[in-house]
Amino acid sequence: ERAPLWRDDLRGAVVGLSSSTTPVEIARAFLEAVAFRFARLREALRPVAPAARIIGTGAGLLASPVWAQMIADALGETIYLSDEGQA
């Protein structure tokens, strides 16, 4: 998302994998990580925009109610989805 606080020098790792870990579980872990990153950014912006309405855009988000719900859960607030494919 390249928002404030982004650090190009940081790296990540996927740990705890086993032979029974599925591709869907790995994909969900990546999506949850992004959702928690958005939550961190929301907390950083809360002092200047405490009542901001969160509007989600993008074809991927519009196509996946599960992804939208993951983000809403991480933020602890409602996400309003825009009909625009890209904004």
C-alpha cells in the first residue's frame, strides 16, 4: 500500500508451515497480514480523522466478500464498498 510508515528494508517470512498446510491457508494468511497493516494505518490516521467513513475500492475487493470482511474485522469498523472497479 506504500502508505506512511512503509519500510522497503523490512522482509517477511512464512513460518509454521507443514505438509498439511494448504495453498488456501497461505493465501488467507497473506490477506490477513495486509488487513492488519490497514488496521495499523487506520490507527495512525484516527487522531486526524476519527469519524472517517472507510470506502473500499478495487475489483479484487469487490469480487471477494471474504476479503472485505477480513479488512472490516481487522479495522473493527464497517467498510463501504464502492461500485468503481478502480478508484
